[in-house]
Amino acid sequence: MGLLDGKVAVVTGAGRGIGREEALVLAGEGARVVVNDLGAGLHGEGSADVHPAEEVVALIKKNGGDAVVNGDDISTWAGGKGVVDQAVDTFGSLDILVNNAGILRDKMMFNMDESDWDEVIRVHLKGHFAASHHASVYWRNRSKAGEEVTGRIINTSSEAGLFGNAGQANYAAAKAGIASLTWVEARELGRYGVTANAIAPRARTRMTETIFSGDGMTAKAGEFDVWDPRNIANVVGFLAAPSSQDVTGQIFVVFGASIYAMSAFKAAGQVTRDSAWTPEELVAAKGELFKGISSGVPDFSFI
């Protein structure tokens, strides 16, 4: 018996890296999985190769599970609908949507082209919304028909989106948008039995290997591999489970065996009074406004 016996899941960008492990973990817990992957390169180039998804499906079936390949471009409206429709048409329902697909086009903003911005926003942010929109239509219709719904949306944000990262204006903006989208989904869809959460993962993938250099991400024999993508996938399995119905609107930073439940934006300092402030008065009150705030730019130092 698995946590997800009888459930149907879609995982986007599931041919490699974190998405691959997410598909394998969900299948290992009993879910039937639609393994979506466009087969594109790290920067979004080329879309004819769907072999990574085929390999994942073959592995799931070898292990006794059930899965199918989907090659839709989820950054399009039709692609988002296509992957949801395939889950329902093939397996009879959809219970879990894991939005994972993404690309990188890292540049400092003064070197970034319009296409660099547009493509990253399209794949990450629109890709998350397109699939989520069509899944939400399906779940809402089922709920209104009187059926019990236990839908799960699990999005993929990033510490770059939560804290900002130089050289990733496009990626960080998309990932921050995904965090906000997650909160909106949780607010809007809870009444229909759907939860929405997001992870901000640190793991060994094609993306992170271009950022972290040296041997710091290399697994060492006999030691716990903190960079193993499966560490992330196990948290996704937890969020997908029926027992996590009370967990929604949350953002989790996950690294190795450390899981951080992040809080939403909240006031860190304030000045207040019953009359308007002039610019000069705000200059004088600056020390009080920022009291206890060491820097105006957040960092990753909590990990």
C-alpha cells in the first residue's frame, strides 16, 4: 500500500533532474503518472527529443507502476490543457499536478535580451499557470457536480525568487511570481478541495550545475547526499498525500534533509502616526523604520 494508491498525477519537465525523481516517487507511492517533458535543452532549444520521458515511463513500468509520456509544450494554453486532458482520458481522473518544467537564460540585466526575458517568463510562469488553470477547471467542475475532490497543486519556486539573485532577473521574477501564484491558488481553490503549495529546491540538476562549480555537489561514498534530487521529490510526495489536506498556501525551501517552512511577506519595521509624512521627516525617521533590519537585500544565510 502506498500513500497515493489510486491517484493520478501529472509531472511537468519530468524527463530529468527533480521532475524525474518526483515522477518516480509518486509512482512508487502508487500514483499513475503522466510524465511530461518537451525534450528541450537547458536553454529551451530543441523540442523533438522526448526520450528522457520515455526512459522515466519505462522505469516506472519496470518497477510495477503505470505511466505514459506526454510531449506537450506546457508553456502554451493548448499544452497546459493537453497534459490535463491526457491524464483524464488515459487514467480517468487527475488528482495531483506537479509544475516543475523550466529553463535558464542567465545574464545580468544590462546584457539580457528581450527574448531571454520572454522565454523564461513563458516557460516558468505561464507554464505553471496554463497547466494549473486547466486542472482547476477540471476540479471545480467535479466539485460543483457533487464529487469529492482532493486536488493537489505543487509548484516549483526558487530561493532566487524568494531572495533575488544577481544574473537571474528573468528567472527570479518568474519564480517570485510562482510563489504569489501559489498563494492565489490556495485562496481560490480551497473551497473546491484543492491545496496549493510550492517548493524552493536545492538539488543537483542541469540548472544548478551551471551555477555551483567545483566538487561541492559531488556525492561522497558512504555519506548522505544532500544534493540528491530525490530529497526534494520525497517532500513533494508528502504534499501530494491525502493526509496533507490541511497544508496549503505554503512555500518550502528544501535542501538535503533540511526543510524550511517560509513565511509570507511581513512587516520588519514601521513608523506610524496620524498625519502625512514629508520626505524630510522620513529621512529623520529612517533609523526607526529600519531598526532591526541589517540589510535592505535579503540573502540565503539562514541555510
